Amino acid sequence: MKNILIILITLLSINCYSQKYKLLEINAKWNKKNNLKQKKLGGIKIDFVWLEDQSKSFQSKVTSVPVLVLVKDKRPIYQWSAGIDLKLEVTEEEFYKVFNKLKNNKK
């Protein structure tokens, strides 16, 4: 699944941000009512794709929707997945906790 996410994110990285970090939300159309409410986390814009618009091989690798993927330099480094309720709620606090830990570990 990691390789497929790398390919997907590489193909979707057409926006021209100068930042190293990106966020990508993946959800299914039948679950659109549970899309993330926020459009940014930690000052990083959240890009969005529908699972149904991806390849069949990619779709078969996704086990829960929605999922939020943190990407650094076009490589996924962390993901948040929805639980059994199919809702994904990531707060700024939760995001910064993970983000700062990953950022400090990479130095």
C-alpha cells in the first residue's frame, strides 16, 4: 500500500507549493458526509481525492475511509485513519503532536 500511496501522491503533486509537507485526504463518495471539515491543518492545505477515481489496485489496498496522509518530499510519512464509525477527526493538537515528533526524529 505504501508504494501505491507514493505513486498516487507523486501523480497528484501538481500544485506549486514551496513547502516540503503536504496533506492528502482520501474518502469514498458514499461516505462524503464524513469528509474532514477543516481545509488546513498546521497551516498545510489539505488536498482531496475520491477513492473511486483511483485505480482498482489502489482501491483494494485502502482498508478504511477516510484517511489523511502526511507527505514529506512526495513520500508518505504518517497517516490517520477513520475508525469503525467511518469518521476522521484530527485536531490541530493531534496533528502537531505527531508532526513535531516526526520533525524532531528526522534531525
